Amino acid sequence: MSTAVLEDYLVTHTDIELPFFNGDHMDQKSFFKLYEKAPKGFHAELIEGVVYIRMSTQFSHGKISRLMAAWISEYIDSSEAFDGADVTTMKLGPLDAPEPDLVMFVKPEYGGQVRIDRKGYIVGAPEFVIEIANTTKAMDLGTKKQSYELAGVREYCVILVKESRVIWFIRGRKHFTEMKAKDGIFRSVVFPGLWLGEKELFGKSSKPLLEILQLGMSTPEHAAFLGTLKAKQKTALNGHQH
């Protein structure tokens, strides 16, 4: 967030006392203690121990966010094993509390790697994170990528709005590696059937984007994945009964 935007916010909200400012250094516990005192509508993130305030969103960012939300919601609705959210603060690590544009995860009872704490925050690394980079490219491909990588995010998708380009990372044994699109389509490894048409994302209509996703969700790989998740839930339930 630029200094000018922050100054504009303070000029129009003279009665508001902000809990912290851009560039402040602190750990995650201190961040949440202060953040919970923040005024309504105030958004900030903690990345590698540094506070970043986010307040303004341009139309081009919001448009891609709308399309990606519709796209990911379609996939989430394919199984009760999935869940997700947009612009949600996460407890990722001792120095990290990011607020990604979109996340999708497997629910804990189906073998997923996150949980929701008593205050409603996501704790741990979601399997899939999306950042829409309009003015935040350097951070999304820099410090944020490092934080997600270290925390255990399994796939990370960065939408470069100004370049009409998608960069998709998949986690290897230790680090992210960039995954290439095949025939213009990114195909998730962690979530079989989650297909993203790069050209279609930046088109005039969401229809082609969702049609490609439906093709992916009609594959045998997607059906097999849903079957595996159901088996995991059944195993977990049987374990609790014993």
C-alpha cells in the first residue's frame, strides 16, 4: 500500500486510530492482538514479520477476483470435502499472517492440512492459494511466495493482471517449482480436475473459463480423487468410533 493511499485514508477517517503502520515489525501473536482492535474495513497482512496495509483495489483486480471466485467455487461445490474463502487472514507461521485473495483446502476430516480455530481463523497452510497481482507482483512472487513455500502450501497460483498471465507453482519435496500450462490450460496436480484456461481467464465472458473447468471435473481423475477423499473420511470416522 502506498503512503499516499494511507494518507488519504487517514484524512477521511480522522477519528480512527490505526493499530500499526506499513513496515512495522512484529511476530504473529502481537499482530493479531493489535489487528483485532482495528477499525472495520481495515485490512493488513504480516509477511515475514513485516506489516503490510492493504486498502485500495482497482477494477481490474476486482474483475479477476470475481472470475476466480466463481471458478474456484464451482470446484469446491463438487464435493463436501472442500472448502475455501476469499480475503481471509490466516495463521501461517510465527512471523506470518497473510490475507490471500483466495484459498481452497481439504477439510480436516477428509485428511486436509488446515483447521479453523475458535476465533474463526485458518490455521496452517491451505493446499491451494491464489494471489491476484496488480500492484503487488514483487511481493507475491517474492516474500509471500517464500512464506507460502516454507509453510507447506502445496500449490500457489499468481495472476499477473497487467500482463494477462498466470504463474502456477507446485510444491516438490522441499520447494516450489513452476508448472507449465499444456495447450493453454493449467491442470492442478493436488486437485485433479481443477483446470484453468489462461486465455479464457482474461476474456470477455466467464463462460469459456467455466466450460474448461467442467471438462476437467468430468475426467476419471477427478472422480477417483473424490472417491479417495470419501475413503479417508470413512477411515477417520471408524477410527473415532473405536
